Amino acid sequence: MSFEYYQISAQDLGKDAKVPILKLGDSGEVFYELALEMLNCIKANNAAGKKTVFICPVGPVGQYPIFVRLVNRERVSLKNCWFINMDEYLKDDGSWIDMGNKLSFRGFMERTVYSQIDPELVVPEEQRVFPDPQNLEYIPRLIEELGGVDIAFGGIGINGHLAFNEPQDELTAEEYAQLHTRVLDISRETRTTNAIGDLNGAIDAMPKKCVTIGIHEILSARKVRLGVFRDWHRAVIRQAAYGEVSAHFPATLLQNHPDAMIITNANAAQQPF
């Protein structure tokens, strides 16, 4: 297998890319761009009397404090918004980890987003959605009822995963693209990477299971916006934008999306080696 795309310089990154790449300066610019995408979409839909439906990550997260500040300052109502979070960690018995757990994505969104927005503006509780291991059909059905997702936000994992859609080499790209919300085991490389970032390397303390929104739900969004900024994203961004489309590296499936974009800081744009 050829990995010539790893040799693409920072200057040339984006040329002939199969997924558009927006190159910015520091990470703050990436997060601000994501926050503005959220805010501008909501304002436009509010003005048109339309719902706003987002798929939201907990990683990247730097956009949320900016978004909260802009919503409160500009008095932007989120009452007609649905925030569908991508995923959540599970206990070994298949139930959600406790909201009070440091790793809980539900807890993070409550502490960092919902509790920080003025009550008269905040997303109604019933419109704050997480994939439920006991009701996997709910999110695909809800998205259909709402008329689709405006924007799916997210990042890219070290093995190309979007949400927790881990590689499945035994599937074709077409088969993989049809995977819906489901429970799965988290790969060791994902657990390792997350343990470094979240638990200072305590891999054995990381959950082994999760519930994730499907790659089908992400690819069905009208827009997809991914933020990358870490050192190891230098290789990831190149494989996603230039590599062969396959279930081996799920982010490559975005090459077939009509309006996807990877937003990178100067660090992640650098040549890997």
C-alpha cells in the first residue's frame, strides 16, 4: 500500500484533496469556526421559522464555550434546536456510564453547554438527545421525523473513526456506509488514545464499550464539519482526504459526501514525517 499522501507538505495540503480542507492558524481559530457554523445555521433557521438539527461531538469540545458565550450575548434562541450527541460510554453491563463520571459525554454537555446557557434560550431537555443502548432505533427515526440533520460536527480518531464508528476491514465501503446507531466494543487504539487525553494514560480504567450514532446518520447530514488540531492528526487528515475510500479508515467515506469539510489548525496541517 502506498502512503505517498503522508509526504504532502503543509503548503500543498488541500490541493486535489477529495475532502475540502480549511487551513487556519491556532486551535482557537478552529473552535471559533465551528462555533460560528453552529450559530449562523441556527440564526438562519430561526429567521426562516425552521428547526435546527445538529449531530454534536464531545471531541472536539473547544467550540462549546465560544458558542455558549455568543448565544448568551446575541440572545439567540435554541428552543427550536435538536442537539443529537454522537455517542456515550457504556458500563460492562451495557448501560450508560453515570452522568457524574468524568468520562460521561452526557455529563460534559450538561456541565459545559446546557447549564451555561441562559434558561430562556437553552435547548429544551427533550431535544437534547443521546444514543440509547436500550432504544437504538430512536435516533434514526427521530432524524427522519425532523427532516434530516443540518450539520454533523465531529473530529477524526487515530484510526479514522467518526463518532465511535471503528474500522471494520471485513466490510466494503458501501456496506459500512449503511451502519446505523449501535452498541460496539471500542478498539484498543481508540481506548489508548482517549486514555492519554482523558485519564493520563490509565487505559485499564477506560470503558470497553460504547453506544454510537451510525456512520449512516453522519453521512446523511446535509453538511459535515470536522475539526482537527493534534500532532497525530497530521497523518489522519491526509489519509482522510487523500486515501482510498474504505471501511478500514472510516473518515475516507466523507470523500463521497456533497458538503464535507475538515477544518485544521497549522499544527495538524504540518507534514507528518
